[in-house]
Amino acid sequence: MDYNTFLDEFNICSKVNSGEIDETWIWVNGGDGAGFEYTASGPSMNDPYSGMKSCGKNMFVMGFDYTRTWDLALHSMGHRMEFAAKHNHQSEYLGWDSRNHRYSSPYNTEVPLENGVVGCGNIHFPPNAKKHYDYSNSANVQSNCTGSTQTITCSIWGCNQEGFLKWWFSYVPSNWWSSFVGK
Ligand SMILES: [Zn+2]
């Protein structure tokens, strides 16, 4: 995925700068033609991995695959929120998540839960997850995500990815949403 060719082909920068569009969503029919799940460029919201040039305004480009279930599009939106929150509210985000260090865990290998109270977790690690994508784990954990410390299991979000992502997004602090849209 050559983002700069894509921007030029569809005249994206002039549309962003004129206010005609705010962001770009690429939907593809399978494969990896959609590029990254999300990327961003602009004066204060730059994701270096895609190499996408700045249009002059902050802009997100999402990459979705319409042959897959829709919870995976929400998953991509979740990674975008992680990026935006870490970008502008890093220490607050890391405390709120409290499990971001788990991203370096090997896939498909269970790791013990942390002791004590955890936060809201992240897109790969719900508060009680023992491995990546562990949305259906019934283990008990103490979490303060909802605003008070309570024992939770996956039943609080319905033990599936869609339910977890909706639950997770519902506790995102309101002041992070402006970062989510690149403002
Ligand atoms: Zn992911």
C-alpha cells in the first residue's frame, strides 16, 4: 500500500484541506490491499510506519476488509484510539489501560494475570485476558475500569470481541475523542 500514491490518485489532500472530508476509509475485498488497520499524518498526529505524507491537516486513514466480521473493523478503530490516546495523553492512557506492556507477550502463550487492581485493558488484552485476543476468559479480576473497583469476568461484556470493544469504548475518557478525530 503506497499511501502517497493513494492520496494523489483520489485527490485526498485537497479534499481534507477544503473540509470536504475529515478522514479516509479504505474497504477491500480480502487480502492486504487495505494497508494498515489505521494510519495518520499531519502536523501533530503522525504515524511514522506508513510513510504517509502530511496533507497539512491531521488525517486518519482506516483500512478495512469487508469479507471479515464487523467486530474486526471495530478492532481497528480501537487500535486507532490506543494510538491517539497514547499520542496526546500517554501517562493517563497507560494508567487507564494498565496492561499495555502485555502487547510484547508472545501470541497464544498464556501469561499470569497481574496482582491487584487493573484498569480497562486494551484491544488485545481485556482486563482479565491471559493472552492476545482473549475476549471470552471467565477468570475473575479486580478492575477499576467502570469507575469503582469491582470483580469482573468476561460476562460483563458478553464474552466476545464485539461486546468487549463496545464496553471498552464506553469507558474511554471523553477528552480523548478529540485526539481520536485528529483535533
Ligand atoms: Zn489488533
